[in-house]
Amino acid sequence: MFKGSLRLVVWGVRNPAPLSLLPAGLAAVSNVAAGIMVHSRQAAYPSRFVAFQSAMLGAAWLLSVPRRWVWIIAFVRLLAGVAMTALSVGVFHIPVVATAGRVMVSLHAASPGGNP
């Protein structure tokens, strides 16, 4: 019954490229949701919010780079973005940060020698 999903999970561990793009996909969905919320509350879309969305999406994209020091910088940037915005639009990016942490652990475990 679960053979197909098990194969997909095993494929994701052996081929980490799709797994590393998961935070970027979640960030894109979070940006759309946050954009809809902000636009419904404010008629003029603030340029600072667009810059914040771009920075968060860029940090999530950086997790697909196969270097550990880039992962750490991207993760800290995501954490800082959520902390700076507190409970306004940062709440939308909490799942992105959680997924980014999980992806970092998975990529570290899947890399040969544990040090890409």
C-alpha cells in the first residue's frame, strides 16, 4: 500500500536535490499567503515588505547550494527574518525555518563523509 511513497522517500534521501528545494517552495507559498494578507489590509503594497519577501525567498534558495557554510548563513538569515518581523508576517515563515532545519540535517546526513 505504501510502496510508492516509500520509494519516493528513499529516492529523496539518495537524490537530495528535490529535498533541498523544499524550503524555497514553502517560502514561495508563504510569500504568496503573506502578500495576500498584507494587500487585503493595506491598499498600497509596502516596498519594505517586498524586500523582506525577496530576502526570505533568497535565503531559502541558498539551501539548495551544496556547501555547509552557505546553509548556515541561509538558516541564520531565515531565523533573523522571522525574529525581526515578530508576529506580523514572520509567522508565515516559521514552517520555512522548520523545514530548512530539517533539510540541513538530512543533507548533512546524506552527504558522503558528512562534510560537503
